[in-house]
Amino acid sequence: MINITLPDGSVKKFDAGVTPIDVAMSISEGLARNVISASFNGTTVETKTPLTTDGSLILYTWNDKEGKKAFWHSTSHVLAQALQEMYPGIKLTIGPAIDNGFYYDVDFGDQTITDKDFKAIEERVLAISREKHEFKMRSATKAEALEFYKSENNPYKVELIENLEDGTITFCDHATFTDLCRGGHIPNTGIIKAVKIMSVAGAYWRGDEKNKQLTRVYGISFPKQKELTEYLELLEEAKRRDHRKLGKELELFAFSSKVGQGLPLWLPKGAALRDRLEQFLKKAQKKAGYEQVVSPHIGQKELYVTSGHYAKYGADSFQPIHTPNEGEEFLLKPMNCPHHCEIYNTKPWSYKDLPKRYAEFGTVYRYEQSGELHGLTRVRGFTQDDAHIFCTPDQLDEEFKKVIDLVLYVFGSLGFENFSAQISLRDKEDREKYIGTEENWEKAENAIINAAKDKGLNTVVEYGEAAFYGPKLDFMVKDALGRQWQLGTIQVDYNLPERFDLTYKGADNELHRPVMIHRAPFGSMERFIAILLENTAGNFPLWLMPEQAIILSLSEKYENYAKKVLDLLENHEIRALIDNRNETIGKKIREAEVQKLPFMLIVGEEEEKNGTISVRRHGDAGKSNQTMSIEQFAALVEEEVNKTLKPFEV
């Protein structure tokens, strides 16, 4: 008998050789019907893999991330079979699951594949799937594996096998198809009910541009046709909400090939939006005891060598800036924290002076590969709402919780309600990529775990996601389309104070090391605005809108009254503009709708005579306009702003 430990901690006894699907059946038939993958002692296994030792078993369904991974990886095998049948002589390479679906990299030789071929490929994948072929794993010696792929004249698989150790090589068979594979499949192809080939793209073998360019075929699959339909509808909605499209329509930002890739230009409306976000956070930070600082855009290379950033990120930085002095090198600033450490070091501190909270909207620069750049979400120059708190170990818990309060205030004011907190810890095995002592890491990790628990946050733990200098609490936000983004982050760091020799004099008159908290509720201003744009579809909270209202005059006769209305709105601190063009009121309304302007204030003869405005809301097509006084409208705006923009309470 063997002991199988389930995720809830319960232990069940089974005969050796029991399979994950047998374990599922012992729990319930319903679970057994839905289980499509499993892991045993942290290793992915098939649902029919015999279990022969004690261990921990996790059963996955389609609703689990690992279940989807197995589903999509299995579909990539079926896709490879279909392509091999339809395009004889092609050479297959690798076909992993990705965040949404899967891909297979293929050397098509002289043959080509276009979107006109997608439908036929989908039909063949589904035809194979309907035959309900089981996925079966088998071991092979290195010699057998090499012989197989040499006979198929496939140099890519041969190269992969040459880098593997004998005794670790496995194949997966289904139908008449076999592929080199480590495992992780669904029970049979019949579970695949819907498939869509999404696109094809070029991809260098092993990501090296010196190698041959292959064709990457992207696809996605589902256990129900309805889920594929919903996914495609979601993609269409995502296109409508694409921040690059909205940013252009709303005249917020632009890019210029002359300025350089990944370097956004903020247009007047976008700059006003950024400034409003900055002022919003600065106001809350001032209440919370932060002091604003400013650091330069460059620093001596030695600064980042000391901090450890150069060793970790030097290869991804812009090349050093050389001065006329031989051997003197500067770098574009990749991080703000080393500069803030040096600000702390400008004078001696006592425990009575702490905590010190330095905040800066600091622009940093990192050399992202051109293929990875994407709108505002991946850029080469971005501004962080960075702050660093230097405190005593006794103050750490309270300070960390105060930062959580600030992050929650930011999210609440901007409508981000669906989020979880990810506790990002070190890799359990590989400690080489982290700096600092085991003792300091344990203290830092425990501080985050305890603070998150005390605050009642919905948390998940991810190992291997910590920064190289310390663990993090990352806020993972789900947007209106269900996509997950990492926005705010809080990090505990015992290591940079060591590297920069930061000290304070304690009550015992001895020198001690402060603890450092890194925090950024927005993260990157660029990325935050991109996600905010897509989450709101450009319909920002009223307090944040670049313009809250537009005054539309029915004709040139009412221009003076329109200007009077504008002046009165400005007295109430309502941001508005006038559209007095010689255009029809219908066209003016349509263009105001595209600009996402919250209120359209129509003025004509009746309004001028009565000193009123006719108010139309964005998106209220078909509804009657409301007639009201300027004072009533100002009260309406104030009420709506106050619904989301509440004062920050310390």
C-alpha cells in the first residue's frame, strides 16, 4: 500500500500502481470525468501514470491553469500530426503551451502556409480529435531517439536529443503520430471539441537570429465550442479597447521613429492625464509622511555595481556613456533605489529620525529588445512612482501595512476592484540568483507574509518571483476582459542597506542597519495608464478625465453664451472646452462620443434665455437631455467625483 496526500491535507491509502484517474474515481465519478491532468510530488504526470511510492497528488481540470496547459500542449501534438499529414516533408521542432493556447515551430522548407489554409488545418485537427486517440508515454534510449529522428532527416530534434542525458528521454504516441516529449497530456484527443488557428509568424530556431527562421503556427483549443466563441468575442472587444488605438483616438500619446522605438511622446491631453495621476498620489503621499526627492537620469556605473543591478541587468541596459575622462563610465538610470540610498547617506540619522520616506516620479531606462516592445506596456523609458522607506526593524510591520493601505486607496479611486496579492518569494532550489544572507531573507519573507495576513488580503504564493535583493508583495489586477496584470508592488530589502553601508544610531548609541521598503502603487506610469485605458475603454473616472465636459453651441449666435458657461464652469473647477465649429450638432455629438467626453452641454436660444444648459451624458444615445442650471451641473459633477475620489485617511 502507498499513502497519497491530497491538496486538502487528507491522506488516502491505495495499492501501489494506482493511477491519478483511479484516485479521482475514489473521490467522485464527477471529478473523474473532469480530471485531465495531474502532478505527483511536483512532477507532471499522465492521468494513467502508475504511482508506486508515497507522495502528494494534485488533480487538474480544465478550470485549473495546469489543466489548460496540458490541454493546449496535447492539442499542439494533434496540430503537429495534422501539419505533417497535410504538408509532407516538413520538419517539426517544438510545440509548447503558452498563456493562451499553444504554438508549434515548423520548418516548412519550400512550402508555405497562409491564413487561407487555417480552416482546413482546423478541420483536420478536429477530425483527428474525434477519433479519441489516447496519449501514451514511453521511454527510449538516446541511441533509439537519435536513430528515429535521423531516419526522419530532422536535424532540430537530433540537436535537442544530443543535449539530453540517456535515461531521461521519453516519447508521446497517439494515433500514428509520435513526438519527443517530457509529458503532461490529457487522457485522449476526444476532449478537444473546438480549435482555432490564430496566426503564423517567423521565429528563429532556439531564439537565435543566427539560426534558420522557422514558421510558428499559433492556435488555441477548448473543450466546448461555446468557450471558443466567447474567447473570440473577447478578443474582438480587446481590439476595441487596445490602448494603442485608444491613445491615438484620444490624442494621449504617440511614438516617433525619429525619436526612437519604445520612447513615448506624451501629447497635451496625455500629459495632463499623467499630471493628474501624479498630483493625486503626491497628495496622498504627503498625508502619509513622504518627502519628494529628485535624482538624475544617469549615474556612475559604480553606483549600479554596488547595488547589484549591473551584475543582474547590465546586459539589458543601454551601453555605458563614456566621458572625455578615460575610464569614466555612466549609465542611463535603470533603477531609482541606488540613488535614494545615496540620498539617505547624505547625513547621519538617529532612530528618532526614522522612518524616512523618499518619493520620486523617476524616469528609468532599460534596453528592451525591439520585438518585445508593445505600446506603453513594454517601453525603453518609463516613469516609476517610486518611493523607498528606511525604517528600523521594529517599524517594518507598521510601515509595510501603511503602504498596503496606500495601494488599496489607489486601486479603489481608479476602479480596480478585482485583484489578488501575490507573495513573491525566492526559488526553493536555486539561491544563486539572490543576494544577501539566509537570515535576512527569512525575516523579509516573514514580514510580508504576516502583514498580508493581518490585512486580510486574498493572497497566493509564487516561488522564484522575488527580486534579486528581496521578496515582494505584487498586486495582480484583473481587468474588464478578465486579463491579469501586475500593477502595484511592495518589497522588503535587508540587502541594499548592507551594500550601501546605510546606518542609523540606535537607542543603545550603537550603529544599526535600517530596513528598506521599495514601493510603487502604479508601478510604471506608462504601463498603468495603458492598463487603465483598456480596463475603462477610455472612460476614465470623472475626476481623472482630461476634459469633463464639452460645450456645444447650436450655432455661431450662441458663442458668447458658450464662453460665459465655460467661465462659470472654470469657477467651479470643472474642466471643459467649447466646440463652436460651423458643423451640425449631430456631428459635434458624434465626435464628442468618440472622444469619450463624459458630458455634452448643448446651448441654444432657450438655454441662453433661461441661463441653463442642456446636459447629455456620454453613451446615453436615445435618452432625453436634462436641462439644469450651471450650479446644479456643478453639484452633479462634484457628487460623481466624490463617489470614487475619497480623501486618503492616514
